[in-house]
Amino acid sequence: MILQRCTGCDKRCETKPFSTTFAWRRADLVRVAWRAILCMPCYIAKVVPLDFDMLADARLTCPSCHIDTEDDFDAIYVTSFIPSYGKRQIQAPFCGACAAHYRIWVQEHAVLLQDSVGAAGGPYSDVLPEEVLRSLGITTGGAA
Ligand SMILES: [Zn+2]
Ligand SMILES: [Zn+2]
């Protein structure tokens, strides 16, 4: 038993918790990041469904409702520190409705990280997740 409580279910964690950050861009394009401390059942329930291998030539699909989001996704970026594994980064191409639904859960169960919001040029504001995607050859939305 660990003293720390899971921010997902508010129970004390049975095993070392998974420190997980959820990040996305708001409608006004400001990046926000939220930190959760998740027990293993909460991690399995909320994060593992987002963590699947995409085939290189497959179209993107929403990890929640599985509709095609190739041309219009609303991404949520998840970074987890998994005990005895290390860092795991996930990019989830949600559809708009499922992204909104997922973000409500995050906002209710995680803590907003003020220091990395980057509204005024914080340390993480120069590299946008979209730019990372673009550098990997993935175009986002319809913009050239
Ligand atoms: Zn939990
Ligand atoms: Zn969806």
C-alpha cells in the first residue's frame, strides 16, 4: 500500500502510482497540461485504451468511438511515468466530441500545471505537439 492517493479514484494506490500528464491546446491555442497520479486500475481504464500501435499507412481513428479522424482530430497528448518501465508518450487523435468528454474527466481528476502552460513563452512553448507531428511527416488538419 502506498500513502499517496490516486487522483482518478481517490483510493490509496496498491502499487507505485503512474504519474501522468495530459496536454492539449485550447480553442484559443494556449497549451494546457494537467497532472494526474493514477493507480494501476485507473491507468488501465483511462490511458491504456489510447495506447495502441497505429499502422504507418492506416488512417487515424478516434481511440474512443473509432470514427475516422485523419483529417480533423482534436489531439490529447499523454506522458506517463510507468514504474519499472519509464516514460511512455501517447498521442491520441480524438474526435471533437470524445476529446471534450475526455478532457472533462481530466479536469475533474488532475491538477492544472501552471508552470508549463506557456502562455507567456514558457519553456515548453516553442515546440508545439503539432510541430513534432509535422517533423515526423504527419500533417495536421488541412493547413499547409
Ligand atoms: Zn485510481
Ligand atoms: Zn470519438
